[in-house]
Amino acid sequence: MQDCIIIGSGPAGISAALTLWANGKSFMLFGRADLSDKITKAELIRNYPGLSLVTGQAFCEALQAQLSEAKIAVTEEKVLGVYALNGKFGVSTKEGGYYESKTVILALGVETVKTIEGETEFLGRGVSYCATCDGFLYKGKTIAVLCTNKRYEHEVAYLADLAETVYLIPTYKGVELARENIKILRKMPVKIEGDQRVETLVFSAPPAEGAEARLKIDGVFALRESVSPAVLLSGLETENGHVRVTRDMQTNIKGCFSAGDCTGRPYQYAKAVGEGNIAAHAVTAFLRDGDQE
Amino acid sequence: MQDCIIIGSGPAGISAALTLWANGKSFMLFGRADLSDKITKAELIRNYPGLSLVTGQAFCEALQAQLSEAKIAVTEEKVLGVYALNGKFGVSTKEGGYYESKTVILALGVETVKTIEGETEFLGRGVSYCATCDGFLYKGKTIAVLCTNKRYEHEVAYLADLAETVYLIPTYKGVELARENIKILRKMPVKIEGDQRVETLVFSAPPAEGAEARLKIDGVFALRESVSPAVLLSGLETENGHVRVTRDMQTNIKGCFSAGDCTGRPYQYAKAVGEGNIAAHAVTAFLRDGDQE
């Protein structure tokens, strides 16, 4: 069992990883080898102490080199669920992995896309975050897919092979998928409705010419960079969509810490690395005090 | 009047300065051209994201270069007092300067030397932090000087020119002062006592062979890197010697923010730059909301 599992490979997650490494703790860092879209896409960072007027790409390369020097690997699996078990945590991934740790640090970043009303309520009852996990349930059915990045188009294609009709709702430009059974809608729904399961996707106005403002569907897939914190870890307290933390980055769940954009503004690299550092020290103290009990 | 005065040129103060600069705010940064002893003396920094295994000296040079590129000057005056006036702040320095600002950020670092019991109580009644300001009051008298750095020995010499007897209590090795009227004690006092003014310096045991554990003195000078936060700004709430702050680095005094080691552990560069960043954003928001009133 790991001392800690860090979820997120942005500046907060990396800062936490470097500090746990310096403190000699065992941990896994879940994220992407290219670390973070939000870093690499930053044009110029003007106020990060120690690196003058650095581009996002250069900052990202510096972080990658630093991880590599410290022999810290990024586990490239997408975390779908975190479970607070009896004094430990379980982490499950889309790739089918399951890992355990004494503590977790949620460094999830922030989604610019908000969750839809009803999404959390119907999770597991028609709402899914994982095409390859749940796609087979929708063979021959009608589904909607909220997709935030071209990177997930292969998952949309996978779903289109199974479902009869796919309403694809992308939040990016330049969709490259063209299939007869994929209908692209350029409007975000406002609500998911249903009785026991998802039945209707509600829009504030018809999402396309000739379409209804209320679409009958059997399921909704939300393919996003990250899962919202409260969905990822049941019982986690949030406030205006941000994880609620104390000054030492503790969440309301014992052994669970959080850092970076997901804890609130300012959405800044310096703030994120600071919080990642604090969280790693808090984890170290938590592990030490746990041993003394 | 400045938008902000930042006190302290360690990582927290510099991070705050870079962010205020990026936000287009006017400010002064008080500190030292060589920034911070604690940085330059750091052997190797292992966990600062973006700079791999950097020495303190190299980190310091990177920060200096960055300040220089942004044309941010360090005002090399020692701040002795901060005054919360009506909706603004006044800052006075040992060099006789007086400056005003709408907000302040205290990025004072932490003193490894604690204040002595009675020190705050007798400040201005026998306790002083400034040899050149108050030395003349002790002409022909007996004083004790607590000195934390060789850098202040010229102030001790200045005092020795005036006072009859100087008990010098250094916290560093290799004192270079040798005068007949300077007696070096290698023990820290535990208490300052007196009625209206300072009368006695109390030690837990005789501080030197043949000396008394209770020394009769007329005054005490404490020559330190920084003044303790609560002494610097009257009414500032502290907790175990650390400035009490909220998650967005506000102190209990409106318009006064704090960042870095002085707000508490962990004493880490990443934590300090993160807090400096947050404080600068909080100042920016405070200035904006003030304008709207």
C-alpha cells in the first residue's frame, strides 16, 4: 500500500510529488505524461518566481525533466473513483486498475465546463463518465455524449459503434468524427431528467433546427478531463464547486487532502505549487501521527 | 500613495511583487538587495517545481534577475513600524523614511530567535530595535544588546561609543568586536523586568563566571533581521508567533495581508511563493472592491 496517491499532474500534483519524494514517502502520481493542457497552452507565465517570462511549454518541460531526475513516474490512468475505506483509500481507474493508499491528495484542477443539473443524481443510472466501461449497456439505444476534448473522440466512435443514435455535444471546435448516426448539437443541455433512470435531456431552447428542446435519451456520457471532486469521492465537501480545505489543505475527509485550482482561486501556478507543497507536508505529518497512535 | 507596500524580500515577498507587477499595481518592496539570508544559505533545494536541485545561491540569482527584468527595485530600508491609519497604512523605516500605501503585505519570514518575555511590554520604555534611533538615550548608561547577525556589529559599536557598559549577547559565532566596555555573554536572557521602565535582565542562571543571574540595566537593544509581526503592527493577531491569516491571506486588520514563513509552517519556498501570489491577488481584489464603494 502506498503512503499517498496523488491525483492530477498539474503544478499542484507535481509539487506534492516532489515534496513527498524529498520526504521519502511512497506514492503514485496519476495524470498524463504531457502533464496538463492548461500548462502547455499557457502563452507566457510572467509571475512564477524563479523562471522569468517562461512559456507554458518550457515550464512543462522543466517539470518533466525534474520528475525524470527524481525518477517519479506518472501513472497514465484516468481515475474514476476514490473510496474512503476504513483508514485507507481505494482508487479505481478507467483502465481497470485498483490501487490503495493511506492518504490521497486531490489535485484535479478545475473544469471550465460545469456539471449539468441531474448529472450527479443519475450517475450510474444512465449517466456515465466512461465509454469503454458502460458503452455496452447502450447497444441499439439513443445516447447523448458531452465531450470536452478531441482526445476523447475515439470513445465517441466506440459508443457510435454500439448505440443507434448518438447526440454529440462538443465544447471544442473542429470535430473530426463523421458518422451517419452521430448528430452534432452545438448547445449545452441545462438538465437531465428521469424517474428511476435518465429519460430526457433538457435544453433551454431547441439545440438544432427541427429538434426538440427535450430530447428522449437512454443515457448520457460526459467525457471530460477530470471528474468533479464530489463525484470522484463521495461525501467530499465542496463550496461553489471548489473542494473545501483548511489552511493546511485538509478536506472534510480524514486523510484526504487537496491542492491547486480545485480548491479555489486564484488559478495560478505559484498558488498551486504552494498548496501542493503544504498538502505533502500535511500528508507527512498525518502519516507520522498515525504511526504514533 | 502606493497601492501596496510589501515588507520582506524573501520568496513570498518576491512572489507578491511579481504578481502585483503583472496586475499593474503600484507598490514598494522593502528588503535587501541580496534578498534573504535564508535563501542564499540553502544548500540544495530539492522540491521547488521548475528548478531541479537548485542551490540557494542559484535560486536567489534567478529571483534577482527576474526582479531586474521586471524593473522591480528593492527598497533597502529596514521597516520599524507599520501603522494602520484611517483606510491607509503608514510605514516608517530605521533610515528615517516614511511611506504610505492602501494595503500592506507582511512577508517577514520567521526569526529563529524568539522575543524575550517583557520585550513587547517595555518597547519604547527601555527596549529598542534601533541603535541609531535611540542610542543617544543611553549615554553613560548600562545596556544589553541582543544581536543575531555580525551585520549589526557596527550598531553595537555605535552603542558602545555612547554607553558606559554594553552586555553583548550574540546568537552567532565569531564576534569581531573587542572593546573594553563590551562584555560578551553567551546565554540568552529569559525575561526583562522593571516597574515603569526596564530595570533588570533576568537569566535562568548566571550568564558568565562571577556574573549575577539578574543584571541591572537601563536599556535593551534587540538587533535582529526583522521585527516580530505583532510589534511591527500593533493589534495584529498572531498565534504561536505566526500571523493569523485566512485562506486568502488576510490578517485581522483590513487591508493587511501576510504571506510566507511568518504565517506558519511548512517553511518552504513553494509554500511561500504560493502565499505571496494569493496575497497579491487578494490585494488586487481589495483595491478593486474599495474603488467600487
